[in-house]
Amino acid sequence: MPNLTLTILVDNSTQQRGLLAEHGLAVWIDTGRQKILFDTGQGLALKHNAKRLGILLSTANAIVLSHGHYDHTGGLLEALAGTDGQKVFAHPKAFNSKYTGQDKQESRSIGMRETTRYATQKIAERHLVVTPTAIADDIWCTGPVPRHNSFETDDSHYFTDKSHSEADNLEDDQAMFIETKTGTIVLLGCAHAGVINTLEYIDELTSGAPMRVVLGGMHLQHASPQKINDTITALKRFSIQQLSPFHCTGFNAMCQLSQAFAEQFQWVGAGSRLSY
């Protein structure tokens, strides 16, 4: 693979003046031969930030959705604008209705907008991902992640309907990984399946190749101190060369990770460009 550049287009914070921050995630992957958009944020920041950073969204060869929540799919219409129908890779359940709330009286929709769902059916070339799937040379999405670690049980309130009659276990959650000669680069959306479950699965899929970079959301914003400690302990098994959590990882967890991995940790945000 030639030089690889990852540009964070959307995050909860920014690293450059003039960019917008929002609760969301989007990463632009450029290999020189292929351009791939991983997630699209809420939709408020993607187009603005891409323009400021000199990135033409319509040149993407593919769009990968980590799961179906609004803060990862909200900018999909902007990403599809001006194209003849880009390839969109996502689990089938990413297009389903999704709700959250402490009870059904406080229920709110957190899934993909109806207009976005309709557009992907009419405009995009949808690829439904249920197993590890190649997006381009050496670039993969995992499909559903097996869940083995008891401490990574998701205790959030997610449902498939407004009345909260059916729990949503977010089977659509997936990650991306890029195979390079010096190790694997992992991109996490929210890691609802658990960051350790995800890394263990990618470790299996890559036959134990070194973890060169782990980048993205780790869903630790509301995690208990014990869960954060257990995650840090388990992360040390992978000998990660660069650790750059953001988005739903949460500031408290990021601070603890930065202390536990002082030499490997790199703070990032919207506008960060990482070249390998």
C-alpha cells in the first residue's frame, strides 16, 4: 500500500481554527488509489469541514457506516450529493429504527433519518455487510463483532421501537481495519460491541498482526471506573503503537488512557491529519 492518510473530518472537538465540532465521527481515508469515508457525523459539520480541509466528498470510492446512529449517519446525504451513487457498506440493521431513553415517556429517536434511509435506497449502491468484507485492497470492515468479554456488556438503554418493547443490541456495530506491512490500523466508530471484543476479533482476522494504530470511539463516556480500568488492562495485551481515542470515548476515559499509554497516546480531533 502507498502512503496512507487519515483525516478526521468530524469529532466532538477540533484541532484547527475555523472547523466545526459536533457530537459525531467521520474519518476520510486516502490511500492514493482509494478514498473512503468512514461514518458521516450528525450532518452539521461534515460538508463545512471537508471544504475547509480541501476534501471533495464526492470523490469517495466508498462510504462505510459503523452503525445506524444519527451521529454517524447524519451527514450521509451530504456525502452522496453530486454523485452517481457511491457504494455504501453497512450492516442491514443500520437502516432500522433506533431509540433511547430511561423509559418510553422519554423515548427519542437516535437512528438514521427517514430521508437518509430513502436516499440510500434510491441513490446509493448498498452493500449489506454481515461478515468481514473487503472495501478495497487491504481495507476491510469487520461486520458484526463477537462479544465474549463480560465487562463490556453495554448497559445503555437502546431499543428498536418507541415503546421500548424490544431491546437493540446494536448488532450492526462494526469497525474498519487496514492491513499494512508494519501492522494493522484499526478505525472504531463507537465500539458498542466493546473495544476489546473488537480488537480481539481483528487480531483473529489478521492472524495476530501487530496493532499499529487504534483510532476512534471507544464508548467509555459513561463507563464505570471499573470498566475503564478493565479496558486499560486488556488494551495492554495488544502492544499498540499509537492510541488515539476520540468521540464517545469521553474526556475522563481519554485522560486515563493518556496516562496509561503515555508514549503511545496521541490527542486528535476534527482537522487532525495522520500519515503512515
